[in-house]
Amino acid sequence: MQKIPLMHAKAGMTMARDVFRGDAPVGMPLCGKGTVLTDALIARFDSMDVKTVYVEGHPVWEEGESSFEDLLRKLDGRFSKTRQEPLNAMLYDIYRAYLTKSFGGNSGRQAE
């Protein structure tokens, strides 16, 4: 899941969270989690003062941002000396699963 500015949203992306007017997480949602964005929906969000949306995966890459593979290498390095400890092994597995899920399970790239 990635929070992106609405101006970076593209048709075909899938919403990872409900969308609310003006980015306030209160009131009735304008759009539900799991909805696939269309150009018309993006235009509607823009007219309703929505500035950011949460989308599945990690479709937008910013300069200087670590790649999924880089993050996994860093994680391996952090746990390299203590991963044999049961609790550290559990923490490693939890964090790796979190990274995989937040990057969409496929290095963050949207399915073609």
C-alpha cells in the first residue's frame, strides 16, 4: 500500500483504503477500498478536494527511494547476526511479510 498525491493517481490503480472528502477520515466514504480507479473517478476526487489516496502496491517511485530489493537487503543485514534467535527470527519474518504486503507482494509493481 502506498499513499500518493492525487495528481499521481492513474486509471487502473486499486484503492487500498476508503476515500473521504478532503482527506478527512470521517463521514461517508466517497469510494471504498478495492475500487479500481477510472479517469472520471480521479476527476471527481479532484473536484471534491481529495489531495491524496492510498493505492495497492507501490506504483509510484520517487527519486532517492529505496527499492523493494534494497529494503530486503537492508533487513537481511540488520538481522544477519541474530536471526538464529527465535524471537529475532519471528521479528524478521513479520517485518519481511509487512514489506512484501506493502509493496503489493510483487515488488510493488502493478499487474500488467
